[in-house]
Amino acid sequence: MKISVITVTYNSAETLPDTLASVSQQQGADIEHIVVDGNSTDGTKEVIEKYGGHVARFISEPDRGIYDAMNKGIVAATGDVVGFLNADDFYSHPRVLQTVSNVFSDATVDACYADLVYVDRLDTSRVLRYWKSRPYKPGLCRRGWLPAHPTFFVRRRIYARYSGFDLEFSRQADFEMALRLLDIHQIKAVYIPEIWVRMRIGGISNNSVLGSIRGNLEAYRACKKSGVHVTPWFIVQKVLSRLPQFFARPSD
């Protein structure tokens, strides 16, 4: 079984080496690493040349944003399973993808996900937030829940059947995707209760209060577009569901 890991990057030459090393150091899995770059101008191509000897395909061209780049990665992928690891992120240990491969040895499993920690951009040993997930139950997404996207692995055939990211949602296409796959199409997803990814703090939907508000409004619109009945209370639920991340810490 081959796992395609897609890394989307734009002017992230400073942190990209950690991401590349994280994937190259994975053990016990057949890996295809695809890097999709938005035509960076900060030396990203030189970073790939220096540290990306394992990279199966490097795409560098203008795009319409992060989710457009992710869709390009899905199209380019040849693996049985597809996951995403962006240029500010890295795997928490070298056996993550082996665990993913083991999970998908069960042919009935369509997707899997795990936990994630947000870390300080300069001191990645310092945990600032802990996204501890939970086993999926029907209807969770329409109550504002979603799995941590960098830990979310999906069979490529599922993307072929149900399409990729909806570019109407520039901040919350990952939520719309989870809602569509899990709540609406009810694919079978397995939760693994361990930390798979360390993410440097920041991001398109949570790097400011205004960004968070816009992201939550997008998620509300995604529900409406999918025909899922929600009220404005959905936005409150979504915000409240994030609060435990700021207080919980991994036991190890």
C-alpha cells in the first residue's frame, strides 16, 4: 500500500526543511511525497534541491490558494491513501505512516485521523495547544467538530468519488470536506488516540480574531450549501469546541 503525502507550500523556505526531513525519516511505509509550491520567491526551490531527494514530484506554479494547491496534489497522487502535511508541520515520530498503513490494511476503512499539537514557531518543543480528537459519531461535523486535517488520511478512491476541496471556501474547505465525507456520505473513519502531527502556531483560519470569525462564518455557509440544517448557534458550538485545546496538554 502506497501513501501519498502532499505538502503545500508558499514562501516557507525557513520551515520546509523540517517537513521534508519528517517525511523522509518515516519508517515502515511505502511513501510518495508530493510538494506543491505556489511559485515561491524565497528560495523554496533550492530547499527542495538540497533536502528533497526523496520527493517524488515537485510542482511549482501560481495557484488560487492553499486548497487549489491541495487539489493539484490529489490529482498528481498515485498512492492508495492521501494525506496532507503542510510546510509548517512535521510528524511527531517516525512511525506515523506505518500506523496509517496498518489502519488501512482493513479494506473497510475509508479514512483515519489522530491528535495534533500546536507548537511555538521557534521552540517546537513548547506545546501551546492540544487538539485531542475523538471517535467519530454521525452528526458531529454539523455541530462544529472536525478531525485535525494534517492527521486526516483518506483513500484516494474516496476523493475520486466525491471530489476534492470546494474552492468557494478559502478558509474552511477542510471543514466542508469533513462535513461532506463524514456526515453526508458517511464514509468509515477510524480514530487513533495518539499525536501524529506537530503544527507551528498560525494558519489561514486561526491567525487572527478576524480570521477566526471569517472562518466560522464560512463553515456555517458550508453547512447551508450542503443542505445541512444549522442555526447561528452552530457558530457558538464551533468556537466552544476549540476551547479545551488551550487548556489540555499531552500526558507525555
